[in-house]
Amino acid sequence: MRFTRPEADFFVPDQAPPEQALARATHLGIGAHQDDLEFMAFSAIEECCGRDDLWFAGVTVTDGGGSARSGPYASFSDEEMKAVRRREQRKAAVVGDYACQIQLAWPSAAVKDAAVTAVVDDLERILRAARPRTVFLHNPADKHDTHVACCLRGIAALRRLAPEERPARVYGCEVWRSLDWLLDSDKVVLPVDRRPNLAAALAGVFDSQLSGGKRYDLAIHGRWRANATLFESHEVDRSTGLAWAMDLSPLLREPAPAVAELVLEHLERLRRDVVERLRRLGG
């Protein structure tokens, strides 16, 4: 399978033929950066790991350039950091028993430019070959521009597919902005507490980020625990870790709403919920 960027990398941990490896994927994650998938799509990685009937395939869209560098990586050039992050993402695919891991090696600036349609072309090619049941994207209300851009490029690629080719479920996942603000009835609840050892192992692979000054593992795993405890106010904890997602499947229906319209509908339901509670309680 050929992609636009010559630096693109197609890695298959068990050395199956690439097309065969991708075609077996039941769950597909499309993340912006190396290590995004291991947080935003961990529920799928956890569910598929070690199975022969369920497989997770990962797609990392950007090349890892522009990463913050400190600690043992302070003296690394941008090109050296790209190489480190590419190797780390490959290691994660081995640890998580992925069907395959594709790194498209796009510069972040190109992904954020809607005129660069080749990004969508690459994603469409992957989706047509994989035909996954479930796709995990960044959520469109994230506060990181590259995450939002990757979400939009993923949606654009999905919309190119015929209705019968589209996945049954598309989820927009939390990373740089929590989705705690969604009404409980709007939350897609993703359990992430079945294999805490796997979560720790996958996060630990990305030493260039953790030792480089950003403890994403503590932050995201702490969020999962908080989600589980704060989900229900009048019941004991049923889980030690939950992640939230936004259901993006309505964006693939005909006629499809604008992405902003879907987000605004969620915000309006939140607004009504807050106002109604204040009025009911005398506020």
C-alpha cells in the first residue's frame, strides 16, 4: 500500500502481509501524534489485545515534529525526535498486539490546512482497505488544533465511502479537552480498567514524552479514575476507569449535519440542563 509521504511507515508486528494485516482490523484508531492512540483508543486496544477475532489497527497522521524536548532529550534535533517517536510508536504496536501501525508522516501544518486533500486521500485508502466496524477519532471539541484537524480529515475520508462501506460506530475521544461536559445521556462510555498493566506498559513506551517533561500517563490515567468515581453521585463505584467519547456516527448519515452543528447541539443540551437545574432549585 502506497501513501503520499515517502517517509510513511507501515509496520506489522506479527509480520503478516500488510494488506492482510489491515483487512483483519475490526477497530481502527486515527490519532494525530505518536502516543495519542494509546490514550484515546485504549478501550479498543485493551479489548482486542491477544484476540484472534478482534484486531486493533492504529494510524498516526503526523510525523512527530515540533515536540517539546527536555531532560535526556534536550539536545535532540527535530529530526532525531521524529525518529525516536516513530520507533516508540512501533514499540507500542508490539506491546499492544496491534494488527498493524501506520504512520503517515505528515507535518502538522499540512494536516491543519484543509486544502491539502492528500491527507484525506491517505485516510480514505486505509479505511477502504480495513473496513473496520468501529473507528476512533479525536473529538471535534478538543482544544488542540492538530487534533481537531485530524478529526475533520478523518470525517472527510469516511464521508467519501459508500453507506455500506462505512463503520457502524465512529467515536470522538478525549485527549486535550475532557468530555466530562457532555450530558451523561450523550456520553459514550468506554471502559478502560480491565488491564491496568497494559495501560501502564503502553504509556511507558513513550519515554521521549514522559521523561521529556510531560506526564501524560499520570494525567490521562487520573482522568479515567476521576471519570469512574464522578459519573454517579448516588452509587458506589462500579469501575476504576472510564473514558468518555462523543458519538460521531450521525455525521455519516444522509443528509449529514455540519460538524459544528453536532457540537453545538451538545452544547445547547448542556446549557438547557444547567439552566433548568438552577431554575428548579431557586437560582
